[in-house]
Amino acid sequence: MFKNVKYLLVMTLLVVFVSIIIAGAQEVPVANNFRFPLEGDWSPLWQDFDKWNNQWNGYHLGEDVGRGDADKKNYAVYPMADGIVKFADIVLGYTVIIEHKLPVNDPDGNYVCSVYYHMKRPGEGGIKLTFGEVVSIDSPIGYVSSKWEDHKSSPHLHFGIRKGHYKTGKDPRTGFWYYPGYTVIKKDGEVQKDPDDPIHKQILADWFNPSTDPKNGTGFIERHIAQIEQTTEISKTPPVITSPLKITSAPPYYYGDIIKAEFIIANRNLFPITLNVLTVGGRDPDDQVADFTHRQNIIIGPFESYNYEGTLALRKLGKFHFFCTYQTSDRNWNTCVDLGYGLTDKDRTKDIVVKMKEGQYIVPEGSGKINIEWEKIFGGYGHDRADFIVQKGDGGYLVTGIKGGENVWVFKLDERGRFEWDRIFGGKKDKFAYSIVRTGDEGCAVLACPKGEGDIYLSKIDEKSNVKWKKTPFISALFGRGYNKNIPDSIIQTKNGYYTIVWGIEKDRYKGKDCNIFKYSAYPPPPEDNIKRRDYRIVFPYRPYTAINSFIQTKDGGYAGAGRSNRDAWVFKLDERGNLEWDKTHGEGRDDECYDEEEAYSLIQTKDGGYTIAGRKTRDIWVFKLDERGRVEWDKTFTRSNRKEWSIQRDMVASFIQTNDGGYAVAGNIDVSKTAYSVGPRATWVFKLDERGRVEWDKIFGEEADGITIAYSIIQTKDGGYVLAGRTNTKSGGDDVWVIKLKEQ
């Protein structure tokens, strides 16, 4: 029994010994390219080569490059050339020594060893290397440590280059190992402090100065880069992927989702390279192009890397195939990008499967029939548009918008769309109309805001275009100065003739505003000196990305509103005194910048006392039905079947109404770009839903034009047809008012 144990022990030791010999004898790759271990400038040099240090009593055997903010940034450390690991252990942080084989007839010899001190330890964010491991010039071997105990000073990297093969044991001249940071000499157990001891110079002669300096001349790295440039025919080495392709959005993947992809690509050349286009290419289930965002004119410096990130809207059902790709300056595409050390073919491609989410609906192209009864364009020089339209008792239409890009424009059309009269409100300060409401006396009230001032103006116009009264400025007079970032949203006339106004006070241009609801007793009109008459004001405190886009009076005398709050659709209900009864958010609760937020644009109270809301979910039009307490009854998204996968713009709801038959009509504006990733033409998409949200017909206007045709308002007319009002491009480059009358066939 003991003989068997002894035999097994001997055999085990023999296997281990042979493994060490094989690893130590592994062929060292030839160092054909060289670089400095840190990306960017090789600075600041905190301590140069051949500098005496009184603390350590020796000359510095390398260069210390400071990275004082290593606690905030992760600084990758790269080998100076391809090589093989000879030492990797904890010595003032993680220390690595790599042996390199120099090119044939290199004046600096056949082999050198590079030394890297003060890196993060494995298990603390560092990279664990093993003896005999082959390392590549473009793959990190570690990261600069931020811990004091790994430096005994501020964070930095110590980098040295020693001549010859790797050596083990102690240097008999110093009593220390062969790869210290300084030429420290120990005799009879005592460290020698004489800088003139000749042994210091002997040890210095065993090391190369890494970079060029006045004292020691051209450094090792620059010298070898120059030698390669002079003695070899320089050809561009293709860039390589140094990290696997990742689809960072988590599965499952649904139709209409916006997904993200990322990977890292590195330049292994001695000079910068330029990529015309860098992307994650793709093929959809129909074998059509489905590329992520195209990053253009990417310049990658010598031995530097570029982190690619892009997004894609999923517009097909089935299997997608993705791959890393780039286009060079000669317009050629490389769809089989070279791989860095340790990566395999599967690291540059990804496959995913896209399916339909419950409640999604894809609108087939040209479904149903709708005819144009008449179409009118009005305008002149500059930018004109119609924002709101209402039908009057005589069958005609009252329209408000913008004239010349700077003034409020109110005009009247007859039942055939023929122009009758108009009024322009502007003067010293340009104004924009934000909302119009038809009043009980066949007139209208207009809510406007002067350009650049931020106050709100309220005007009452009768049926013959006469201004009956106006409040200017309105909010400052009611609440005092300081309201200089007001943004009007909407106005309604209540059942008792009062007006309720919704506006926001902007907190951040990109993130939202405080939302205010104010009920104002303005019917019959009060005299000018009684402008401060008001009933109440409600303020919804600031939430990120918050706005009220639609506001109505409900059948019980209260109010309901819809908009967005913190990237989700937001719906709320108030009683007749403005007390909050309930508010709810609807969406997926995601919080990133990938166009994935949800928003409600229009709110209707239905005949059953519930509410139907139209808005946007990711890049699709979204309609959902709530009961009287805000609970979801049904939820649908709508996407055109001919929408391009590469479209980067959102489909938006502009106007939403309930029709006479209990269904709904939606007017949206959609992206009709003909080239990938362009921010180009937009068209109007109008479609009709039944009471359960099923599509009955749809029609697109302006799809063929190379410009913009957008409807901002839709109404159902007394004869059961529809009128849309908005804007369209003119040949001169400006915008004109666009009004169109539709009739179901």
C-alpha cells in the first residue's frame, strides 16, 4: 500500500515538473509592434529613468507615469509588445514581468523583459495572469491601482525594460532579485547609501530607458517604432475586436423594441486609422439590411481603442443575425473583422429572435378607404402653420396657428375651406398660440405666449374676429413677477363658463417642469382692473421629465389630465375643486436614453365614464383604455407594416378624438426617410379605430414628398367626415398652412 502511495506521489511531482518545463519552454512570440503601456500621452512622468531616490537609496530603473484619478477612472495597462508572462504576483500591488523576443538582428539584442508595478490585484478589479501565458499588445494585462498600499504614494504605473532573458533568484551584486524598481545595494545586511558606488552604474547598464529624454537620448519604445518604420514596408494592419459583441438589452425581444449593441475595436498600427463607418451590421428575417447606428468618420490613434455603441428598432418578426463590421476609406465593407487574443468567431456575431407582444397590432399598408373631399394650402413668405381647428355652428372652421414664424394667426374658413377672414396678433413681441377653445357664444379663447418672455397671454375673440378682451401679461399679473419660464399647455371652458388653464414652469430644458392647473373666472369677462380674480391654483411638484399634454373637464364636473412623468405615461383625475382623486403612471419603467420612454399626448372621456389615451410607446403610436378609476382595460400599439427597420425617428400622436360611432380617429406624424439613419421627411398618418382599438382604415399624406406634411389637429365634422389642419413645406423652403377634408367611402 505504501509503495503504491509513494509511486503516485512521484508520478504527480513528475507531471508537475514536466508541465513547468513545457510552460517555461513555450515559444515567445516575436515583438513586431511596440507601444507605451497606457493609452494617450505617456505623461506625466512623476519619476524618470536613472533618477536617484534618497528614500530608496538607488537609481530609478524605469519610469513612473502618474494617474492620480485612478480612483475615478479605470486605466488599462497593456504589454509593450506581444510576449509571454514570466512573473505575476503581489509586489506593491500586482506586478507582472513579460519576456519579449526582439526581431532578427535587432541592435538591442534577442530578448528583453518588461516590468509593470502597482496594478490592481486579482479579485479587486485586476486581471489574473498565469506563468507561461501568451499576451497580446492590444489586450490589457491589468489596471492602475488606486490603493495607497499598492504604491506608498499617489497612484501611478512603474514601467521598466531589462535586457535579456528572464532571470530567477537574486542578483549577487545587490542581494535583491533582478527586477526591482531601484538599483538598491545591500552588503552585510545593510543597504548602501552611496550614489557613487560603481555597482549602481553596472545595474543601470542592464536596463533600457523606456522613453526619450535629454539625459539618456532616444528611448527604447520610440527607437523600435522608428526602426520598424524604416526597415519594413509599412502596411495597415486591420483593426481587431478586443471585446465580444454584446446585445446589452435583455431578452425577450418584442416587435418595436429599441435594442443596444456594443463592442471594442482596436488599432494595432503605428499610425492612426480612419473608418468611414463603424456599426453592428444585421440581417432581418427577410434577409434585408438591419444595421445598428452608423458611427461615421471614426479616427483611432496608434494602439488605441474605440468603444462602439448603437441602437436599432426591431421592425420584423423572427430571427435577426448581427455582426461587427466597418467600412474603410475605399468604401469597402469588412464583415469578418479580425479578432483579438482570446476571442473566437462567436464573439463577433449574435442572433436574436423577435416576437409579438400581447396587444401589439401592425397596420397593413393601405387598409380601408378614405377619400379627399377638398384640400387647401394658405400662407406666404416665411413659416406658417395651423395648430388648432374647431368647427363653428355655420359649418365653417376657426383655425389658430403661427404667421411668419412669429405671430399668432387666427382665421376663418367656410364649409368648403375657402378663406373668409383672419387676425394677426404680434407687435413688439412675437407670440405663439398654444391652445384654442371654442366658447359658448360661437367665439373662441386663445392661449398664447410671447417669444422669449415666458409669460402667458389670454384673449377672447367673438364670432366676427373682434377681440372682446385680453389679459396681457396674464400669469405675472395674477401671481406676481418671477414666473418667467411659463410654458402654456392648454385651456378649456368649463360648464359654468369659466376657463381652466394648464401651464408649466420650466425647471430644466430637457427634464421637465412644475405642472400648474389654474381655474379662472373669466365669463362674463371681468373689467381690466379686476384681473386678479381667480378661484384656485393647483401645483404638481416637479418630477423628472414631467408635462401635462392634455386636460379635460369630466362628466362629474371634475377634471382629468394626461402627459408624462419620469419617462412613463401619466394620467390623473381631480374633483371639481381641484383635489387629486387618483393618478397613475403607465409604461415599462425603464430609465435610459434609448428613446424608450412612454408619453400620453391626448385624453378622452368615453361614454362609459372611463378614459382613452393616445400617446407613444418607444417609437410606436400607443392607444390604451382605462376605466373610471384609471385601471387598464385594453392596450394597443400601432406600427405601419412598411416602416423601415433603420428608422431613427419616433412616430408621434398629434391629435386624437372619439368619433360619433364610439370609435376613435388618430392623426400622427411619421418618419418617411428614404435613407438610413437620416432625420428627414415626415408625413401625416391618420387612422380610424373601433371602440376596442381595432383598425378600420388608415391613410398616409405626404409620403412621396421630399419634405414635411404634418397634421397637428383633427376633428370630426357634422357630416361624419374629418378635417385635419397642420403645415406642409413649400418649394421656397418655408412652411404653409395645410387643411384637408376627408370623407369615408
